[in-house]
Amino acid sequence: MNGLIKSGGRDYEALLKKILIIIMVTLLVVFILIPVTMLLFTLTKDKSGNYVGFKNVIEYLTSLGFRLSLKNSLFISSISTIISIILAFLYAYGIARTNIKLKGIYNSLALLPIFAPTMLYGIALIYLFGNKGFVTMNFGTSLELYGPFGIIISEIIYTFPQCFLILYMALKNTDNRLYEAAETLGTSKVKQFFYVTLPGIKYSLISAIFVAFTLSFTDFGAPKIVGGSFNVLATDIYKQVVGQNNIPMGATVGMILIIPSLLSFIIDRITNNKVKNSTANEELSPFKIKENKLRDSLFFVFNSLIALSFLTMIIVVFLAAFIKVWPYNLSLTLDHFSFNTGSGDGFKSYLNSIIVALLTAIIGTVITFINSYLIEKVKEFKILRNISYFLSIVPLSLPGLVIGISYIVFFNNPNNPFNFLYGTVAIVVIGNIVHFYSVPFISSTSNLKKLSNNFEEAAKTLNIPFYKTILKVTIPMSLEGILENFMYFFTNSMVTISAVVFLYSPKFMLATISIVNLDDAGNTAGAAALASLIIVTNIVTRIIYECLIKLIRKNKEKKMKNV
């Protein structure tokens, strides 16, 4: 009798697991695979929906506008990538390989740009180097801000944190024995750098280069604010879809925009596997930092300049938000937070963004964890799990603008049973989840891999349902990773514009859209005020997250002491 009950329980669990995996695969197919596939078919149609083959592609690729936009995009991305990589490498080296003080502060300040929408950097540059900017007015320095210069500076700031994180981890996790061997052989410091340091981080360096290039190539926010008449591919999409309502041509530009993202995705997968294979069975000897006062002094100055530059950007935007009329009337005011120009609907859009970010973070974190668990811890249904894994990493190669256009094509079709989602808050939340899904998914999968499978095996032997094991064992042990994923979804949802620019409803405006509208209306101070609200929200959320993480770790330590 007990055997029959156990057998029945296992059959029920297997069925439940299969149903959950099928649901996850269905969601990924509906919200990722089908929209992107539909976008590909849209390339072959004209504005009226008639089949025209590859006429759109040929027309766009042979146009003077495309050649100019492509040239501009490649120029911006190449220059900003080179500068960002050099600055991020030196900054990361200063923290990982020297004895400079205040490393924690430098680390935190390097990540400041993550908490701000890319439009904020453009706004800061306007107040610093614009016609009435602080630097322009006080030092008589005139810079051509609107155009390539402004975009490049903005993209450097935008890509710096990601490059820094990748390179910092690579420099931090280098094996010290390689340097000991080099010193034993009498190798000079310069040769050690070129023959030990650079080869040791080559895969991370390649990954950082592609990340920086792709982010700057596909970014929309900075070119929109400080681009002026300098066209890039990202703004071309916006003009085609919003300005001319030419969805097929927008889809054509979107497919071109996917190419660097796809290459970046492939390179990133290859380099990650190389790094894993090279360190899989290797216990690293921590790098030992030697005394060198001259080196430390130089890196202290360099890191301080970079950190202060980021801090200055944020401070300038905050000052602009509170100063009455820059630079003529420097008295403080809260008027800019009323957003009373009739454009942007600022404070309401700010609250809307918080709602969307919370929904994205909660739903995205839950779906990510469930899917990661089913793929990593369930041993049955291998084909379904492999399909789910593949579809889960596809968004890594999709720029936000492409996701936005694909959702217009798919969900705006009256014959689509999911058409009811179009123009609602739900479609914005879904778009955000898909846009940011892959990174938390990979992180969650990696965390679950570290957990022993013995828990599941023991639960199976004791006939304990798998969902009880998840609630009582897996989730408590994965809580730090779950909270990190929540933070990732929330922060990115607050600052994003690329996907949502095509999905928001005029009745439910978002803060990042309002920033663009306010700036377009000439209310740059209002845009600065709204941008400052976003960055404060993200920083406060991060502080709460850090406090929760400390609390979780303290509880773990207490439990370990009591064992």
C-alpha cells in the first residue's frame, strides 16, 4: 500500500514538473521566439502589408542615409569602446593590483552610472559643456557638444561600469604563481604585463570589448539627447517607426542592429567557456600586492579623477534640478519637480516607472528562479529543458529596440489572441522581463549548480515533494542570488528606454520617456529633476538590498555557530 502511495506521489510530481516545464517553454516561445520570427517576416512586406521580398533590405542598404548612419554608429562605438576599455582597465587595475586606500568607495562610484538612465549623462554634459554650461561660461571653452563628441562621452560613461566589473574580476582572480615564476626567471615588470597579465585576462578583455561595443552601438538614449543631427542606426529605427510609421523599414534596421549583438553573444559564450575550462580544476593562488609608493600614488590620482568625474555628472544634474534658471539665477527652487510645462507628465510617470519596475522585478525574479530550477535540478524531460535553456539565453543577443519593434509587429495584430495585451502596462512589464531576462537566468542557473543535488536525492528517498524542498532548502540557500536578480530587474527597468519607447501607452507614461519629452520641449531642468528622482530611487533600493544581504549573512553565521 505504501509503495502504491509513493509511486502515485512520484507520478504526480513528474506530471507537475512536466506541466511547469511546458508552461515555461510556452511562455518563452510566445514572448521571445514568435515575436522575433514575425519581425523577420515583416522585412519582406511593405507598409500596406504586401509581400515585396527583400526590397526593404536592398533599399535601405543601398541608401545614402544607411551608409552615413552605419558609418556614424561604427565610429561612435569604436572610439567609445577603445576609451572605455582603457579607462576601465586602468581603474580596475588600481583597485585590484595596488595598495590605494578607499577601494570600497572607488568601487561604488564606478558603478554609479548603472543607476542612471543614459539620458542623464547627456543632460549633465549640456549643463557642463552646452552653450550656457558651467565650463563654457567660466572657462570660455566651447565644445561641439551636440553630435559625435557628446554621444561618445555619454557612451563611455554608459559602458564603463560593465567593462570595469568584467576586468576587475579578471585581474582579481589571477594566479600569483605565474608572477612568482616570472620573477624567478628575471622577467621585467613591463614584460610581465605583456606576457603574464594581458594573456591571463585575454578572454575577459575580449568579452569586455564586445560588451562595450554592443552597448554603445545599440544605445538610443544618449544619441536622442545629445546627438543633434548626427544620425546613428538606433535613432534611425525610432524615426522609421515613430516618425514615419514604417514598421517594415524599422524591422530592417532592427535586424542590422542585431548583428553586433549576436556576435557579442557568441564571443561571450566562447570566452566564458574558455575561462571556465581554464580554471575548472585549478585552485588559484591569490595575487600578492607588493609595496610601490609611486605606483600607488599614480593610480590614486587616476582613480580619483575618474570617480570624481562620475560624481560630478550626478551632482550637476541634481544642482540643475534645484537651481531656478541656470546659469542666470542660481537660487534654489522645487519648481522643476512640478513638471508643469504640459510635456512629460513627470511625477505621475515616475510613479508609473516604480510600478513597472516592481512588477518586472517580482514577476521576472519568480519566473527566472522557477525556470532555472526546472532546467538545473530536474533530470527528466531533457529535450524540453534544452529548448527552455536555449530560448532563455536568446534575449542576450536582442537589443531593446528590436524587442520593442517585434512586440509591435506581433501584439498589435488584431488576429493575435494576445492582442489584448497591446497598449497595456502588462506589455511593458513583459517587454522589460524579456529584455533583461538572460542575465538573471544565467546567474540563477550558476547559483543552483553550486548547490548539491543531495538535497533533491534525499527528499526523493524520503518521499518529500520537490516543492517543499524548494521552499525549505533551495530558496533559503539561494536568497542572496534571488535578491540580486530582483535588484537587476528593478534597476534596469527604472533606467531603460530602448524597448519601452515603442510599447508605452500615452495614458501610462514612463519616467524615461518623460525625460525625453521634457528635453524635447526645452524643459531640460525638468528632465534633470526627473532623472535625479530615478537615480535616488535606484541608490536607495541598492542600500536596502545591501542591508538585507548583510542581515542574511549574519543569520547564516549565527546558524553556523549554533550547529
